[in-house]
Amino acid sequence: MTEADEELAERARKLFAGPIQFLKSAPGLQFLPEPDAPEIAFAGRSNVGKSSLLNALTNRKALARTSNTPGRTQELNFFDVGEPLQLRLVDMPGYGFAEAPKDLVRRWRHLVNDYLRGRQVLKRALVLIDSRHGLKDVDREMMDMLDNAAISYHLVLTKADKVKPNGLGALYETTAIEAARHPAAHPSIFTTSSETGSGIAELRTAVLEAATS
């Protein structure tokens, strides 16, 4: 790690140890906050561990609400990071929930697609993949949406503590091969665990780097 890398990692640690607060929920584009800070969006299937990862990333117990009901969050949730404001985290509605009615799925697609295509301050997306299951077709659809919107994104493997190391290594390899086929996928893939904290510091640094680049 270079001196510049260490400096960035320390800046990220301090930033995420400081003030972070929920700003607002936006059920439609007309409710979005002013585009006055760089945004990093979190995407993932329902029950992928998105809320837990957001809480781990921000050193909070309950910044993002966790739920056992897949598909509960159907709005864009915005969180302000830093004081003065440095960046915003955007929790996008989970996808791939089997129980959802078709009109809800259609609304989800319109909201997310319109946000991705029209948000100038969106710097990077993180697509969360459950390490126990690997990439699913709904994840590939999300990746295609990001490719088409020309939004650079990282793939983030969650719940890494639930998988044996050799299985995790094999999953990482297959994920990297698939990511290489997608034009907007960033080559850096993160392996994380909200339970053990593994990979969280690296992800914080990547979020800050993406927001400030």
C-alpha cells in the first residue's frame, strides 16, 4: 500500500466515524434531494444484506433498517455523510422478490432506471451479491441496467463469513470472469462480512475514492 493509499484509507475511516444521518426517502424523482453532493448507490436483491452492510460501513447499529420482509423498501433512501457534507449514500430498493405484484416490480424498474439515467452526481454503484448464492439472473439484469446507463459499479460479495474459504475463492474467480464481460463493471471486486467486519474498511476507502474522483 502506497502512502497515498494509506492516507485515503485514513480519510475514509475518519469520515465514516463522523456525522452520518438519514436525509430523506424519495418515492419518485420529484422528491430527490438537491444534487449538491456526490452519490454512491447500493443495489442488491432482497435479503442480500444491504441494510446490514450499510450499518457496518457507517459504524451504526440501525442507520439502515433491516427487515425480514423482502421488498419492503420501495423508495430511494438518502444518507448524508460528513459535516460539512462530503457525499451521500443511496439505498436503492431491493429487487428480485418473488412475492411482489407486477405493478410494484414495474414501479421499481421505472424509479431505479430513471434515477440511474438522470442523476449527474451519481459517481458509482455497488451491486451486492450474496456469497452463498453467487450471481443470479436478476443481478445480471441490474448490471445490464447500469451498463446501459453508463454508471460504473463494483460487485460486492456479502455474507462472506457464511462460506468456506475455498468456496469463496472459487466464487470470486467466477464473479470476476463474469464482471469482465460488462463494460461498466469496475475490475475491483470486494468480499465483505457485516458480521466480522471483513472487507468493510476497504469498501469505505473505495466509496470515498469514487466520490472524490
